[in-house]
Amino acid sequence: MPDGQVLELAGLTKRFGSVSAVDDLSARVEPGQVTGFLGPNGAGKTTSLRMLLGLVRPTSGTATIGGKHFSELSSPLQTVGAALEASSFHPGRSAANHLKVYARAAGLPASRIDEVLGLVGLADVAGRRVGGFSLGMRQRLGLATALLGDPGVVVLDEPSNGLDPEGIRWMRSLLRHLAEEGRTVLISSHLLAEVQQTVDALLIISRGRLVFQGGIEDLADPDEYATVVDSPDRAALSGVLDGRGIDYQLLRNGFTIRHHDPAEIGALAAGAGIALSNLQSKGASLEDIFLELVSGVRVHESAGAVPDAEAPAPAAGLDAFPAPTGEPAPAVSHDALSSEAPTPHDDARPSTALVAVLAPPRALRTAAEAPEAGPRQSYAVASTGVIDIVAPADHPASRPDEQSADQPADREVQR
């Protein structure tokens, strides 16, 4: 049985011109478990995987497999199996012939081709041309290619993409089986709910930087979770809780109890002969925690301290306007609003989400609504906090043929 290898990223950095795709990323992936690699689009996941596999040269830092760079491995296909995309196939070749090319290059026996095709569920279509395969079938063929050398390390980029529910369940089972054999399994994904059911550990990055590493159970503080319990006989349940000195809060869906897990409360109710209609643990979901981590709202100690100078600025929102007063607000010019150039990270992953903006108080609108003020401009605030001035329909700047290159064509006007 192949042995898993430790994957080590140490100060890994990659810059493309002025854009920093990966910035001082340090992480460790252990064998014997499935590790999820998460991050929003443009976070640097694929670039990190490519540097690990020797496809991209780092600007600085190292990425090693069992203490060695990928180029130093004596038997790469038998050590690391990787599938980073589902389209790197010659459409005129059959699935079996595609694998035969890799088997001959690595000196593997031809019998291994039938084994992996059967493992991924493509044995019945081994003679079909890949050009007629669906996306899900291409994903399975990519996985077969990765497993051809029976490697101890498996690296997959979005392995569940294109799979139907049955295929996703199959993929989950296969990944768990590979990890239980002692292999190192690293997968990137955007399907947070699926990741939550599959992985043992997580690496989360945002804008090329590590924001979390550890087990799923380490994502949130235990105090963020509470046990919710309910019974048709609430009086009896509250009496038992009071008798044990357990603090609770009675809400519409039952009793909310902190610092006590559901197993303890369930055993307590069972011992008192109280039937329960609800017993669950409630807290922040993986999606909520993920969004807070990548936006900078939540900072986890596993990522280290975030310097104040680099902390993300809060998004401008509904509190952007002051309370109505008798004093006129200072004028803000269009140049002042657009004077700050976006950072390279913003260029790599622009935000298109718009936040609703309240109209300013009447006292602040008087001058703008005067007839001599000219055409009225609208504006929108993106989730990054950037204020975007939108010219009126009859203004020359709003015409597609006269729009500047740095001005988006599809803007949402807040009226």
C-alpha cells in the first residue's frame, strides 16, 4: 500500500507583474486525511496547486512533497496523482488510449488501465472517444489518470464539478477510502456543504493569504454553538434543567442552552423520562464562517495576526450618511471619490455585489436638486467599499461609444 507524504508550503509567494496571486502562504497537509483547500475565485488556490506540482515557478518560498520538490521526485506518477482540469484530453482518443499514453510513459503495466477505469466507473465506455464525454465523465477520467500510478498523494482541483448527486456521493466515498489507506488527499472545492461532509481538515485562503488551517471543529469557538431542546412538556423539562442548575433561554423553538452539548441534555431528559420533540446543536454554518474569514470580519489564530495597516477597510453601507442636521455637509468631488486606485488584488477578483444606499437627508439634497445644478448623478457602493459614480442616461459619459476604458458598462443605478 502506498505511503502518504507530507505536503509543505513555506512562505510560498507568486507574483504576476503587479498582481500578487499568492502571498507568503505557509501550510502543512498531513497524510491519512482529506484536506479541503477553500477560497473564493481569484484567491490563489489553483496557482498554489500548480506551484506544488512544479507547473509554476514560485517568486519566493518553497512547496515540497515529502521534503522534495516535484522536479526531484524519482517516480512522479507513482508518488503524486493530480487532476487540475477536466479538459486536457485529446477528443479523438478513447479513454483507454488516453490512459495507455501515461502508462507507457511511466512504465506501468497495461493491466492498470482496466483497474482504474473500473474504479472510476468508466469500464463500459473505455473504447469511446473522449470528445463525446460529458463533464462528469471527463472528471472521472481525470481521476483515473491521477490514480493510474497508485500514488500516495492525490491532488484534485474541483473534483465534484459536473458530477450528479450520485456521482458526488461516490466521489466522497472514494476520497474517504483513499485517506483511510494512509494517502494524502488534497482537494479544492467551492461546494461548501459537500466539503463539510467530506474533509477532515481545511486550508482557507483569501487574496493569496492563509486565513485558516485546522480541523472543521476548530473553525468556530465552542461558545458560538448552543444546544436547542424542546419537549411537549416544557414545564417538566424546565424543572429538570433548574434542578441541575443549567441556565437556559426559552424561545419559540424551545430551550437554548449554552456550554452543554446535545448528548448531555438528551441523557438528562431521558433519565427523567421526558420525551423530546427537538434536540440539536445550532451555530454558525460553514458558509457563514467561510464568508467571514475571507472578508476579514473573522480572524482565526491559525492564520497569525493581521497587521492593522493591511486590515480590510469596512464597506461603505447604510451608515455612510450622517444624521440630518442644520449644518450643510462638506462637498465631495467625483475626483476625490475615485482618486484611490484599486489594489492588484481588486484587479484579480473584482466585486460586483452592490449594497443598497439610502438617499441623503433632504437638507443635503437641496443644492443637488436645484435646477442650476445640472444633470443629477447616481452612485452605487460595491461590497469592497468602492463608490461608483453613475452618470445619468442623457450624459455623454453614459453612452457606450463614449465610455472610458476603466468604466464598467453594466452598472446598476440606485435611484
